[in-house]
Amino acid sequence: MTARVGAVLMRSVHMTLGQDLVSAVDRVVKRLGTSRSAFARNALRETLNKLSVTELERKHRDGYTRKPVAPTEFSVGESEHLWGDQHLRPARCA
């Protein structure tokens, strides 16, 4: 079944869930004042986003494994960095 909610086309899907999960979701949606469907949509979106971020992080890590940073790639020396703590002086001993 397909329905339109505002500008979004929604499709009804059948899911099989354990009774313990359904009960836990029902308690949460009642407390949040939302519906099972809205809760499930949000949980699915968040999980898909986390998976996407995890995949991007893996690709990033793999890239640096294949081609590590060269010693001269970031050539600005430590003495040229301004870390914002130059005004701090070592504590004096009494």
C-alpha cells in the first residue's frame, strides 16, 4: 500500500518483530507521544546514517593505510604553530 504524507510518498511494509521488542517500542512511543511508524522511520534513518559514516571512516582509514602521510606533507614545523597557550608560564615552586 502506498500513501502520500505531505510531499513524501510512503509505502506500507510488513515487519515481523518479537513481542519483547514490540512491547519496548510501544512503551517508548507512548512516552514520546509518537507512533510506531514514526519511531521506526527515525531509528532506520539513524542506523542508515551510522552505517554510512562507518563506511566513510573505513574508506578514509584504508586510504591512509594504502598511502600514509609523507613526512613533508604537513611541513609547517611545531615552532610555527600558534596553539593559544603562549601566554601561560610554568608555575613557580614555593
